[in-house]
Amino acid sequence: MQQTPLWAIVALGFAGLNAATYLLFGWDKWRALRRGWRVPERRLLLFAALGGSLGAKAAQRSFRHKIGRHPFARKLNVVLGLQVAGLLALGAWWLSR
């Protein structure tokens, strides 16, 4: 039996994390419209920082959620920027080997 490559497992993990982040933002928006219990911003940023920043940005755009809150939007952009910079550095290192 063939073993699943590590990159496929990591890719599935990130896809799952981004989907969960997207749904979490959607849940928070739904609760905001109904004036119910909200997901703490710290938790939203944590999910983004763990690797779900693409899901967070997609949800932010599609639900039009957390776009008027400038401190939160700035923090989310910093998280995404750091992740992109990290991926670029990793790619540069990988290519230079």
C-alpha cells in the first residue's frame, strides 16, 4: 500500500483550517446580525495566525465582516503579510539548496 506524501497531508490540513476559519467568520457575522454571542476577535485572529488567513480574508470579503474595524483589519493584514513573507523566505531557501 502506498503511503500518502507529507505535502498532501499538510495541504489538506491547511485547507481544513482555512475552511474552519471561513466558517468561524461566517458564524460571527450571523451572530452579529442577530445581536447574539460573538466569537472573540482574539479567536478569529488565532485561527488566521495558525494558517487560516486566506480563509479569513475570503470570509471578510464575502460576508463584508470586520472590514470597518480598522485595528482588527490591520492585525489581520499583518498576519497575512507575515505568512506570505515566511512562505517567500521558505521558497527562496528551498530553491537555493
